[in-house]
Amino acid sequence: MKQTSFFRRIRDSRLFWPLAAWFIILAFNAIVMPDFFKVDIMDDPVYGKHFYGNIIDIFNNGAPLILVSIGMTLVIATGGVDLSVGAVIAISAAMGTVLINPALGNELIENRILTENTTRTPLPIIILADLAAGAACGLWNGLLVSRAKIQPMVATLILMVAGRGIAQLITNGQIMTIYYTPYFWFGNGYILYLPVSIYIVAVVCIIAWLLVRKTSIGLFTESVGTNATATYYSGINEKNVKLLAYTFCGICAAIAGLIFSSYVHSADGNNNGLYYELDAILAVVIGGTLMSGGRFSILASVVGAVIIWTFTVTVYSLGVPGQALLAAKAVLVMLVILLYSDYSRRLISRLFERKGSKHEAAS
């Protein structure tokens, strides 16, 4: 009986299946590319000694996606979706770049020597402005969904389309290069041999986990996603819960934009954060959160984002052209859909029950 209960707890754990999928990809890499897990120490003249390798790249390059997935988890848990996170990343990157140097377009390029390692705005103000821009975007989406009662997909589609136009307006339609070295620390710096972006993700993840598991916010979010009408009649302001979820998602996207622009040393309104909304939704679904809302797991969504980036690095390591990455991701999406289908769940449940029965009979 204990064995049966043990297997049932494993099967019902939201972290089990994402972790199992990640370990399958890692096992494939261990067989096909044994050097995939090799980690070296690089001595960079600017950033000092730090770890270097595919595993480090997965967490460093995947940091923006992990952050967006954390925010997207709360939105989807309320029964909504945010298609504008990629555009918010572009707005955040554009905002930070312009505040570093308001010069636009050709003027910025011609005055490169004058703008290098200087900024018109103090770095803390730049960070606060990025976060404020993300919060404003999230607040806008939240107001359209919670107050104007517009369908989440339609409401966030507005900012998804307009957001990149806003980013283009901020940068005057130019790809703006950043020459302010302290700004690079967020995407390229290291603390104790590990990328700074990993620590930023850890802090945001801990804050999100404390909010949803140590306060009533998590319970309210699941309640709204399960049945918003019943939540309203039970005395919970479901409008404010949705507003909070979308605002938090916007802030997470803004932090992702800060890291992203810092890493690539530039802001491009057309390409910064492109397709990140789709990857974030996929990461949340891999983490076991249903698109209809309800129960969710922040950590499982983080693992889902790590799976996507592990898959991406694996595809590149195999020598697959970058143009074929979207096709490869489509295969991953299909596998995830099949895995989470009702037929697959019933089949897996029967296998676990049969396994548990054998252990019970043996004991």
C-alpha cells in the first residue's frame, strides 16, 4: 500500500514530468555529444574568471525566457494569456538604451567615441525606468482584461502589435548600440564564477514563490482560474487578482529586456524578444499549468523554460541550421501536446498503477 501511494505521489508531482523530460534530453546529449557537459574556467580580461560551457549557456542565455515564464505562469493560472511579453522586452530594451544616451540614429554612431562608457542617466534610474515601463504595460493589459472585460488574447494582442511600434518610436527606428560598460554587467557579468543573470532569476523566482505560496495570492490566483464567478461571489476581488498577475508579468518581461539588451549590447525594436511569448506559453504548459487556468507551479514553469533552452542548445550543437530551429521546436510542441493528452495521461496512470500493484503483491 505504501509503495502504491509512493508511485502515485511521484506521478501526481508537477515537477516530475518536466524534470523527466529534461533528463531525457540530457541523457541524449550524454550519449551523442559527451563533451556537451564539459565546463571550463575562462579568464576574461574584463569580467575575470568564470565558468564556461553549454550548461552555463543554457541558464545564462535562457534567463530572459525563465523570467517571462514566471510572469506568464500567474497570467495563465488566472485563465488568461499575455501575448505582449515579447513586445514589452523590446520596449524595456529601447527605454534603457535611450536613457543611457538620448542621441538617436546616425548621431549616436558618429559620436561613438564621445558616448563610450558614459551615460546621461544614472544606472539606478535606468533600472527603475525599465521596471516602470514593464509595470505600465502589464497594468494596461490588466485593465483591458479585468475592467474592460476584453478577451485576454485580444487585449494583449493590441500591445503585441503596438508594442514594437512603441519600441521603434523610442529608438527612432534605429538599432541602437550600447557603449556603457556598467550596463553590460546584467547580461555579461559574473559573481562567484556564475553569470549575474542566474542570480537575478533566482531572486525573482524566490520572490514569486514567496508571494504565491506564503501569502493568499497563490490561492486567489488558482481560485480565479478555476472559477472566476464563484471567486467573486465568495468575496474575492477577482479583478484585482488579474490586474496583479498581468502587472507582475509585465515587470518580469521588463527585467528580461534589461538582461537581453545588456547581453547583446543593443536595442532592436523589431527583433528583441521575438517569439518569446510563444516560448513562454510553451514553458508554462510543459510545467503542467493548464491553459484554462487553475493550479500552477512556478518551479515547474522554470524547468519548462530550461527544457526549451536545453533543446535549443542541443539543436545548435548538432549542427542544425538556425533556420530549422522553429521546425524543431514544432516537433517539441507536438510531443508536449501528445504527452499531456487525455489518452497519454490514462496510459501513464495505468502503468503506474500496475507498477504499484506489483510492488504491493511482492511485499
